[in-house]
Amino acid sequence: MRVVWDDRLVSYDFGPGHPLAPVRVELTMELARDLGVLDGADVIGCAPATDDELALVHSRDYIASVKEVSRTGRPDLRHGLGTEDNPAFAGVHEASALVAGATLAAARAVWSGEAEHAVNVAGGLHHAMPAAASGFCVYNDPAVAIAWLLSQGASRVAYVDVDVHHGDGVQAMFLDDPRVLTISLHESPRTLFPGTGFPHETGAEGTAVNVALPAGCGDTGWLRAFHAVVPPLLRHFAPEVLVTQQGCDSHALDPLAHLMLSLDGQRTAYAALHRLAHETAGGRWIAVGGGGYELVQVVPRAWTHLIAEALGRPVEPATPTPASWRALVEGRTRDVPPLTMTDGRDPQWRDISEGYDPADAVDRAVIATRNAVFPFHGLDPMP
């Protein structure tokens, strides 16, 4: 298993006050180190993605524009750089290309067989479009990695996105490509950016799948929806590689969204995706980070659990956070660090095969998705 990390990845920084603060990945890697999660792990560096690699999904004109903004620091609103979400900054191309390069390094390790699983917690910039920055994302690293896998001969790649926001950029880039199955579980676009991700967005052959969950959905409903949609589709699609975007902004403490998952519910989802990688994709699993804006209580613990799960050495939930890490948190953020690796929850859910409740908003969301896409795959939409 590979963990891709380079200290320069924290240069992807939109400045003070921006929600996507790089301290969140710094604290993640330090927590993983201090807990011993990385002991014996294969931690590798990375190089920036080249222009040709970025051009697998982004227009050459857009790449040139990002480079010009990078050189001058001046906005280019035509390409979405210089907005409140995506401030322009000197060095933006180099920082963004390095994030994409880290995810490409993960993809190369898995595709070559050097590693079965690979993780880049600094990645997951899933909103970037072919010719525009969007939603804190400049280059779409998961899409670059998927396109690279296809260029190497992969015939089926599945992408599962559990970020609270719709994975719109990745969906857009592969909407009509039957070789790529994109599944996104997110808060309803009626209440959250980017306003897309309705069940009827299915692509040409039902390979775009969207589960739009109601605000307030917690562990029980989210896990019920996940198991009602993701496993049957992955089993039918039988991908050669599973790519997952692990945004942890579905947590109840996240300041930018309205789902109510716990750390324990998110950890349960990581374990489920790990099992599905082995069951449906021959074990080939590439996991990237994503959203997550509670910088101390949520992101470091969530993604340390992700790394540990991918390594096959899950962290016991009641494990105390190390004193050394708590001191680092206080010094870097002046925030009060969490004391353990759990929110104290024991997530349980009832499988939808045991009965469907049309009065339940989560069940209605699930059935809307299954009705929209399951027939394309020869699957029965009704439980």
C-alpha cells in the first residue's frame, strides 16, 4: 500500500480565512505519524503533473490561463480564478499540478501492481471543470487519474464520491464515457452547492449515478443509502480499478453543509469501500481526500482512519490521540484537540431489502436513484 505525500502539498493555499486551509492535511499526516499508522508504510513523494497529463481532462487554454495567473497573481475571472471560492495567487499552477501529480503517483502505483491500494489525502479536487476552476478546485486530480488509467488501457474504472457536495466536475468529464461509472452520494442540490447531482443526471448509459440526500441525514440513513446503491452497481460494473473521493464534510460539525454523519459513520464507509475494492476491482483502490472544513475535530481523525483502513490496520476507535499531536494542534491552531479517535457512536442501519418506507425522505432519495439508473444495468430498482 502506498501513501503519497510531499510537504510541498500544503502550498495549495488560497490564503487566510479560506475554508480549504492546508493545515488540515498537515495535521492529518502528523496524526497518522504520531499514532504509528505510517510505521512500515510505503510513503512516497510525487512530481507535478505535466501539461500533457493535465490536458487529459483540461483544455490547453485553461492550463495556459492558470500558468499566467500563477506567474502574475492576477485574476482571470473568465476561467474562474479570482473569485471568493477560488482566489488567484502566485504559484497556483505549481501547487495545483503537484496535487494532481500526487494522485497520478497513486494511480501509477496501483495500475503497475506496485501497490494494491494508494492514498493521497491532499487530493479530491472534484469540482474543477475542463476549462474553469470551481468550488476551491483548480485542477481535477481524480479525473486526471481516471483519464490516465484509461490511456493506459483500463476498460472500466469506477469512481465513488462520498463528499457532501456533488462530484460535478468528474461527472461532467466522463458523462458520456461508458468506461467510467461515477457514483456520488451528496446533500441534495436543492440545499447545497453546486446545485447539480439530481437522480435524473444519468449520462448516456446510466453510468452517472447520483444519490441526493436530504439535509439532516445522519449515519443510519446515509449508510442505508450507500448500501442500497453502491454495492449492487459496483458488482455489476466490475471495474478494473476503484477510485474513491473521501470528502469528510458530511460530518455534523462541518460548517459548510447540513448532513449529520459522525466520524464513526465515516469510518464505517471506509471499511465498506475497502471490502468492495477487493470484491469488485481485484483489490485495486485509489483513495483521495476532498472536502472537509472542520480542520481539527474532523479532518485529521477521519483521514487517519482512511489511511489506516487502506493499510489493513484499522485504528481502534477508542484510541487516544497522542499528546504530541495535541500539542501541535494547540500550537498551530489554538483550538482544543479531540482526545480520542471516535465520536462515541456505533452506526447501525437497516438494509433496504428489508422494506422501503415511502414516507422516509432517505428512502425516497434512494428509490429515485435506483429508478433512474438500475434499469440501464439490468438491475431491479425496487427492493
